[in-house]
Amino acid sequence: MMLAFSSCLPQVERSLVELLSFARAQGGNGKVFVSVTSVLGSGLVLSLNGAEDLSVSADGEYSFTRTLRASETYEVTVKTQPNSPIQNCVVTGGSGTYVSGEVRSVLVNCGSALYALSGTISGLLGSGLTLANGNDRQTISANGSFSFTTAYAAGTAYSVTVATAPIHPSQSCVITNGQGTMPSSNVTNISITCTTTGYAIRATVSGIASGSLTLTNNASDNLVIGGNGSFVFPTDVNIGSTYSVLVTSAPSGHTCALTGNTGTIAAADVNITVNCFTLLATSPANLSVLQPNQNIVFQFSAPITIVSCSLGTGNLTTGGTQSFAVSTINITNDTLVLSTSTTWNPASVVQQINCTSAAGNALAAGTYTFRFVIPSTVSYVSQASGNDVNAGTTPATSVRTIQRGIAVLGACGTPPCVVYVEDGTYEANDFGQDFITVVNGISLYGGYTAGSSFATRNAGARQTIVRNTSPPASCTGATFPNTACRTILVPNTVTNITFIDGFRIEGASHSSETVGIAVAGGRPIISNNTIVGGAATASAAVLLFNFGGSSIADTTQGAFTQNTVTGGSCTAGNCVTAGVAYFATTASLFPFVQLSTITGGTCSTIGCKSYAFYMPTGNNTDLTAIRFNTFTGGSITTSVASSESAGFYVGSNTTTGKVYGNQINGGSAETSMGVYLNTTTLPLFIGDDVSRTGNSIYGGVASSSTYGIRSNQSGNFFSNSVHGGNVSSSTTGISYGIFVGSGVVALNGNRIYGGTSTCSGGSACASYGVFFTNLGSGSNLVRNHISAGQSSNTGSSNAYTAGMFLNQVNNTPVSIFNNMVDGGSSSVAISANTAQSYGVTLSNNTILTGVYYNTLYSGTAEDISAPLHYESTASRFGDIQNNILYTQVGASTRICLDHKGTTENTNLTTLRGNVFFGCPILVRFPSIQANSICAGGVVSDGACATTNISTPSTLNVYVDPVLAALSTSYGMLYRYFTSASPCSATRIANTLANPTTDAFGNARPGSDTFVSAGPLEYNGTCQ
């Protein structure tokens, strides 16, 4: 059997070999074949599994060289599409898992011939250039050849345009051979040449420890910066145009100084330096007590060195030696510690210090001056553990009442003396007097933690409460000043070596008048307190009488700073409640009120009034040192009849100076005002015309009318940001950005929004950006950005808006130059009523008024809208030159210039060089209208007849000015020319003798020898 089995073995082996050979033949290695059709161009490359490439130049069947194994996956793809011509080849059946034999199921079919759209570009320096051909976009980043990534079939029309022009620097790119029809070959002759029209404004920022910095160029272009480094403004400035960069918002606690921030663009980018190196904090805090053996700690916003600071002028002295040491609080080496080897000498210290960062930057705010009290003698007051029989000269022997603490120190023979007051509640009359009387040279410092033996102080908590719950019955007053009930009195003998710091001071409640703290001619430093008025027939938290220095630089003046003030409540009809009430009989004082938050009080009686700052009388008082405060009128229920609330009230005709750098808000009442100038003449400036720094002003909330600024007569308003407020009324409701009853007005460089007015009754509703009546000689309204707000009448009457409404312009000429004015928006709920919006309305204009270089936008309304409107039949003498007048679709009647004067031959003296757009009716008089621009820029009817409209007109155009729009304060739009704007709007041959500059100070005419319509001179590329 074994032999028989062995003899069969060779046959078995052969059978296995034959079986394996058959298997290999049926499922072994195989090639992939590809059938290619319709290929026209060269360059087609196919790929097998990304590992082998196959070049194809013509139709036919091709194979890859490599073979597939059983169960191996395969994928044929197009690696490179054909070019010359371009085709799109598609693979069908190109993937699978190999089984056996040859793969012959792959088909590559190539589509119709496509051709490249290409050319060359030169002169490109900026970034962001994007070309367009229909919906196709191509970004270009370098000079040389370019091509759209999309290819096109022969016979396709093409039109290459610049979708986005280059910036940084800004360039205008001119396209040659950019239009045509695709031939049966690539287009290669498109030529693009770019020339520079403007350059970037770049900023190098240092010294920011934390927070956000906002810079603004030319009052419109904002750059938000989150730290140190190099940055660039979004918008370049045209060659020959000016730039002016300001700090709109500094990081919290920082001061930022600019270098090289103004000038004229020449032939390069501008680099400005922003230095935010700031002394962020001192310990002890400025204006507080420095113990004789205490170190002074200065924390900065950037690293410093041991030699970064040196003491300047001042009276900080020591019996030993002083030295600096470096330490760290937040940033490495951000802190400098000043110490003495012995003790500091007693003094009311006023000391300057000059510091430079490790990087070499001086303090952005310049020399810093700190004030400390280094006491010679002290007393201690504790409501919890003190006793007035004690000596009061040590924590263990503290007294109980503040007046006793003052008495312990006597007349303070060697000032300064200090009373330390522990947290607790102190009555003003506990020591047998009607109120606490401050003594010169004896400072009061509250905020010491109860039970700490006066070792710790938290002045910011203001838990040291001083009140007067049992005022004497003898208190009187005729709305202040010096007979009202008082909690603390500062007599006229007190000088600025005396501080009151770290308290909560509460006014009394009384049947007559009360004040929390009364300064009766003294010059104290009142700082870091919370002061609240009481309830009385008239109430003020703070009364300042003859308070102030002889000049803004007077080193002996007192100061009211870093306080939080709230007026009390008044209870009589027509009563007054105020946060701070200021009176002056001494001539030419400069009250110093800064860095405080001041709010009016409350009331509910007919005719009651609430003011944050209330100055009914003065004597040539200069308010220039009132800066960096927040004033807010009190909250009165808006239904209280004849009630009013104002953030800042001035009733003295002789008040002078410049108020700027403040946030001023109306509160709520029947009538609410941000600023109320209740005077007949007024040399006071709201805003600074030199530094171009103003205030941020809000009119508040009311049921009748709101005013951002209300002046009975005259006014000087510079560089303010004004919001008229919000009115909700069941009768007549009107919101005003700025209102002036009569007199001379200087309105320059402001940003003004009229506010909102919503009415639901049977009376009219209105919103005005500015509303001026009977303007006096020399009035000028220049460089402003003004918009009416929103007027909505849901009742049975009309709605009106006007960016600028000038009533009774009939005494002297008024200059209206370089403004951007928007008519706002008005609407009515009942179609029978009328909604109207106007850019500028001149009512009863009977004297020559120059309206030059303004952009006047009608606003939006349902019925009538006009950029320029002459109201009343007596109006005439319109001198209208180089303006942009345009409307927006929406109103049923749209007129660029609507003139209701019935003496039609004198309605216009000049209508020259204006740009009209969006108006089906260009000019309308009572009996005639014009809707065409005829030869020479003459405005006339369709027949170009000679009329009272055509005779004074020339050089006018009807064209879309193609203005870009930048959203600014309150959603207002600042509109300006770009390279897409038409040359007919930017190059007008009508140079005027005045003004000779635009809204930003650029010369007119510009470098192109023409002038531009509107407030901004544009010298860049135009279409």
C-alpha cells in the first residue's frame, strides 16, 4: 500500500501546479487601460492610485505600465487638465477592486475647449487688489502675469474690472484691453497699470498694560487696538490731503500721547507714535495720607528701571536719604518704590515726579504731580469704641465724634494735622453744634476699618457716614446759598492744605432747604467721597460758594475731585434739587471740579427741576477747570407737569471759559436737557476750539421735549458729540440736538444727532439736528456732521425731521460751509397725515445766506423729502454753490431744492457747481419747476427754457456721486468720495473765495486745481 501511494504522489503534485497556474491565469496580475475621447489640448496627465502618471496628447486607448494584484483597489484620476486650449476632462468608471483580466472599463471624456483670460499687471504696491469678470473674482498680489482661474469658451464675452482697489498704499488701477469676446485661443493682452493715490496711516503703540485703545483719523476712520505693536488704519489718505489722528478712547487708567499725528500726505506712508506709558496707581492713593515712615509705591503700565524716575519741583523732604527700588505687581518690573531712610517731614505735599520707561518713553501725561498729607499731629475718632472724654491722640484713646476729633487738635499750630475717622455712622450735631465745621489745616480722612486700630483703610467703600438727622429748626433759604441746613461746613478760612476724603456725607431732611456739604468761600480739597442730598423744599448734595482759584494754574485753589454725588429730593412746587450747586459773587474765579460723577436728585411736584450741576449766578466765573466729569440730570416721572431735568445748567450771563472732556446727560422729566444755558448773552464755550476736544452730550428722556443742548440766546459749540434724547408723547413731542433761541452762534466740528420722537396723539411730532432762530451777526455753521433723528407719529397728525432748521434768517448773513447734513427719517401711521424730511430748512430767509461745500441728504419720509428747503413765502436770496444735494427713494415727492419764496426772481442769487442726484424734481418754485441739466450746467425744464431757476444757475451736474459711507456716532453715516466717484463731482471749476479749506483743513482747490463738491476735498483718482 505504501508503494502504491508513493507511486501516485507525482501525479498529485502536477495537479496542484496545474491548478495554481489556472488560478493565476484567471485572477492574477492585470493592466488598467483608459479610453480617451475629445481631447484637444496638450498637457493632459492621468494618474493611477497617485503612484503612476500617464501623459495623453490625443484620443485613443492607453494603458498604465504597472499591473494590479487580485483584490487591489485602483483609482484613475486627472492629475493635470489639458491646456492650449483648456479643457475639463472627466473620468468615468475610474475606480474599483481588481479581480482578474485587464481593466478596460475606464473612460476619460474631455469637454469643449476653454481658454485662459490673462494679462500683465505693473505698478502694484498695495494689497487687496481683486479683479472681476462677471461673478468671477481673482485676487492679485504681485506684478507680472496673471490669469483668472476660470477658463472660458470661445465666443464668451468678458469684461474685466477692478472689484477691489489696492490699499496700503491706495492705488488706482487702469485696465487696457479689458473687454471683448473670447477667441479660440488664450487672451493674454489685458494690461493693468496701477498708480498710487494715497498712503497708509500707521501707528506704533507702546505702554499699554491692558485694555483697548481707539484712534480716529479725520473724525471718521477708527482703529481699535488691543495691545502694543504696529497697526494700520483701514482707510488710506489721498496724496495732498491732511490727516489728523486723535485718541478717541484710551485703555482704562491710561493716558496716550501722539507724535506725528497731524500733517499732509506726501509720497510715503505716515508712521505716528502712540505712547501710552502711564502711572496707573500710587500707594498711598493720590490726595491721601502718607505716614511719616511709609513707602510710596508707583505702578506703571510698562517696565521701568531703578533710574526711571526723578523728583522735580515740590516739597517732599526727609531727614534722611531717599531711594528707589524696582518691584513687580502685574508686569515684570512695572513698579517703583520710593522710601526714606528715616521719616518724611510733615507737610501738605505737592510734589512733581518725572519718569521714563525702560524703553525710553516719558509719561504720556507729562510730569506727574502727587499730593499727600504727611501729618504733624493726628487725632483718632471711633464711633464704636471712642469716648469724647478721651485725649484722642492715639487709637487707644480715640474720641467718638468728628467735631471732638477736630477740637483735640486745636488750631493746628504746625499744619498739617489729620483726623482719622473709623467706619461707622456719625451725627453732625453730636458734639453740641448744628453741623460739623472744618478748621484750616486739619484734614478729615474717613474709611479706616473699624476694629483695626486704624491700621487699615478702605476709603473706596465710603462706609464712614456723616449725617444730620436732627437739623436745627432755624434753617432757612431762598434756594441756597448760606442759610440752608448743612451737615458739614467749610468756612472761607480753610485753604487747600485741608482735605476731606473717604466719607459718605448725607444731607438733612428739613422743611426748609438743606445741603450735604457747604463750601462757604474756602479752598479745601474735597476728594473721594460719596455725597447725597437730603429731602427739603430745595436740596443740594454740594454747595460751592465763591469756590475756585484766580486762574487755572493757581496753586492755592481748592479742588472737588473723584467724588460721587447725588442730589436729594425737593418737595415744594417749582423747587430745585441739585447734585452740585455753584454760586459766585467774587469775580473771575476758576472752580476746579474734575473726575466726579454727579447726578441730580428727584422730585414730584409741579414745575420741579433737577440738575446735576446748577449755576444760577456767577461773576465772570471761568468754567475751564470743569473737566472729565459725568453729569446726569435727575430722574423725574415724565408725567409731572412743567418738570425739567438737566445735566449742566448755567444761568449767569457773564460765565466764561471752555467746558470740555465731560459726559453730560439729561435725566427724565417732561422736558429734559443735557446742557441748559438759561442766559441772554454767553461768552462760555461748550467744547474747545483750539484742541478740538468737546463733550459727549445726551438730552435724556421726556414726554414733551428733549435737548442735547438748549441755549436761550447765543452759543459757542465746538467738537461735541450730541444726541438730542428720546421723547415719547401723547401730544406734541420734539427732540433737538442743539437749540438756540436767538443770537450769535458758532457751531464748529460737532457731531449732532437729533434724537427720537414718538407721538401718539393729535399733535405733530418732530426731530431736529439743530434748530436756530434769529441768528445774529457773525454766526457760522461749519465742519459739522449733523443728522435729524427719527420722528414717528402713530396718532392723527404729522411727522417732521430736519437736520438743520434755521428760522428767521433775516438780520445778517450766515455762513453754512463744509457740513454733512442728513434729514433723518419720519413716518406716520395714518396715510392721510404727512411725513416730511429735510436736510436743511431755511425759514423766512430774507438775507443772502451762503450754502457752500455741504453734503445735504434729504433723509427718508413717506411723503416729501428734500436736501435743501426754503420755507415761507418771504424766503429769497439763496446762494447755493458746490454742494451735493441728493435724495433717497421712498418719498412720493422728492425735490433736491424746494423753494417756497413767492418773489421768484430773487429766490436764488447763485446756483452753481452743485451735484444733484436722486431727485425727479431738481428745483421747485411755487409756479415753476426744473428737472433737467442743460448745456453749461444750467438747471431748467425739459425744453431748457430761460426761467428764474435757470438764470442764476451754471456748472451744475446730475450724477451719482458714488459716496462710500462710514457709520459713526448714533448710527450716523459719514459719506465720502472714493476712486469710484465721478470726476464731474470731484473736479468742479468753481473755486470760491471762502472757505479756502475743507472740513479737515485740506486746501481748496486741491492738487488737481479743481474743487470737489461737498465738505471733503478729494484729489484722488476718479471716473
